[in-house]
Amino acid sequence: VLNTRSDFFKLDGMRMLAEYCTDREWFLSMSSGGAGRVGSSFLSPGLDVFLEPEGLRGFNQQRASEILASAAYKDVDGDGILEYGTRDSKLNLTLYTSSRDAWSSTAATILTEDMQEVGIQVSWYKTDRAVTEVCRANGDWDMCFYTARGVPSPVVAAERFLNGAAQLAGWE
């Protein structure tokens, strides 16, 4: 999740930049063992909010670098991390994950490495509390990963199973 109220993600093009920095195939493969498929989000394909991947921005670090350059971010001191104007204004985004989610450590490592490739430093914080609780209490964050938990409806679970089984069997 991107905090669209953060100073960085309020800027034109920066939400697109996050998509260009994310290798969704690699992200999905490594963080979930390939369980799932790439789409508009990292939600289950059985949910209504899942969109097929047509027209999505793909992994393109060259395009991400162009967006940053057009916003006047430069590596002033040659350390690989971009600054805005002076050495004292390093481009550093915060990322919160839950220590309870096994997948989030792998996903955070991949995202951090991908963003560092284009000059963005990511400060990653793990929390034992719910990520949504931490981010709600502290509006000063840029990105977070969280897992929606709850008691699933048996009807929804059966529909997902039957739809998945039908697709695998070629019934649709």
C-alpha cells in the first residue's frame, strides 16, 4: 500500500514509479512460492477488486529513473542514492511490514533492492503490532505491506475452490 498523503507519493508520477520499480513476477514467485498470478494488486484473483493485468505498468527501471530525473532527483554525492537539491536531502522512503507475515520479509527485500537500483533508499521497519494500526497512528510513512485476516465465509471459500477447479479442468 502506498501512502498517497506522503510528501513523495503526492508528487506527479511517483505512484507510477512504484509500479515501474516492482518486478511483479519475481515478487510473486519469491514471496508466495508462485501461488497466485500477477494482476492489479496482490489480492486473490477470486475477489471482485482483482483486475486482469492488461494495461498495467510493468517492471521498467529505465522509466522509473526517467520519472525521478524529471522531478529533479540527482545523485549529488555519487553514493547511488538520489537527493533533491543537496546532499542532506537523501531520497529515503519508509516501509512497514508485520513480523507475523512470513512472506513480507522476502517481499520487502525484493522491493528494497529494486528501488535501490534506481536510487531510492528504503528504511524498512518490522512491527509486532498490526501494520494498519501502526500506520494509522503514525501518518508519517510511505509504504506498507499487510495481510487481511478474518474468518472466511464458507460460501466464498467454496466459490473460489470451485472456480479454481473449473479453470484447471478447462470447464470454463
